[in-house]
Amino acid sequence: MRKTVFIFFVALSALFIVIRLSSKHISDFLESSSRAGIRVESNPAGEVFIDSQAGGKTPYQKEDLKKGDHLVEIKGDSALSWQGYVKLNPGTLTVVNRELSKSSTEASGEIITLEKGEGVSIISSPSGAEVSIDGIIKGKTPTLVDITPGEHQFVLTKGNFLTRSIRSVVTAGFRLNLAVDLAVSEIDLTQIPTDPISSNSSVKVLDTPTGFLRVRSKANQSSVEISRVAPGDVLTLLDEVPNWKKVKLSDGKEGYVSAQYVEKLP
């Protein structure tokens, strides 16, 4: 199996992830391989679960998984955790890097994937983050940028959120996908307005085109999917923001669902 080689650097408060992909016969390999790999990093260290199966402590790497969506969980000490569905592409190693937190507003990290194509695709949660590449502003997320192969530094900034920096190698013939979660800065945590919600408020999940409703870590479409609920499920309502409802699931997890597919119960 041709291997994707990843080199990681951590310096001061900025996170740098360097991705290098061997180009030898990689096109033939991608077309023929149905296996995929994942590398999971976290700060602090935590236990990794893939599709509810224990894997080991971070840093964790596994290279013989099936391509497609997998539920990845990282469980640290003192209720620090993260979970989300991660798509693994055949013949490549997907990187999940997380700063573990008790609160979704303080959570940050990125999921880095490769697929056949060109350039770099960058999305963020929240969207609208300013993107600079090698010190040059390229626009705001979501964005698709044409870029020459080689090593580049990507920096995402947004008001009231902590800056995130990623260094990666872009390889000819492949599109680099960066999905980045930005953490709310401490000064902003006390300024977030919330409407009072009754402790016994709840919502019911309506029918959806997919047969399930995605629960996301933050109130936007680009944030990580942390769970799925079925039509008819009743969820505890925690908060309401435009187009989204913050809910609590039966297992205690909290996240956001589209307001379009739930109705508030009397």
C-alpha cells in the first residue's frame, strides 16, 4: 500500500500541520484501492473510538479502514471530548486534529482530507473567516483557491474567534480540503446573548428527505456532524438562534439542528 506521509509541527500557540503525499504511482493506487486511513491528534490526549470501537490513545493512526463516513470520538479526562462523522477517501490518510473542550463554543480543530483534483478548498465554522495563504489574503470561507503545489501556510481569522494556523503541502493532482472549527475567544464568551428557555421545552423531529436529521456542533451547515436523530424523536430544547435550535439528546450530548425540520411542542 502506497502510504501517505504526514509530518506534524506544534509551535507556541499556533498549530502547524504539514501534509506530504508520495506521488509515485498514486493515481493508479487511488483508482484501485478501497482502503483508507485516519490519523487522530488531540490536545490533551484522549481515547479514540472509530464507529464505537476503541482504538487507542492519541496520537492514533489506522490505515485499513473502509472508505466512506465513520463516526470518530475522542474522549479525554474531565469530560473533555469531541465526536463527529468523518469521510475517509480511498487511498489517502485523513487527519483529525482537535483541541478538546467541554463546550462547543470553545472547541477548535480541523479535519484535513485529500481527493483527486486541484487547489485547496477551505470551509470554517463559523463561516466568513478571512483566509490568508502565505501572508496574502485570499477571501473568506467558504472558498476554493487555485494554488501551486508545494508547502503553504493557511491562516484563518475572524473577529471574536481565536486565529487558527495550518501549514500543509499541496500535491499536484490532488485537492486539499480543510474543514476548520474556530473557538470563541474568552472575552467573547460572556457577550453571547441568549434567550431564556423553559427547562421543560422540547422539540419533535419532523420528516426529512434523508430519513434522519443531522446534529451539528455549531449553528451552521459547515460545522461537524456530531450525531443523527430520527423523525419522531423528542429532544430537549436549550436555545434558539436564527434557523437553528440548540438541543440536548437522550445521551446527554448537545448540538444544533435545523429549525426547518423540528417543531416546538406545547
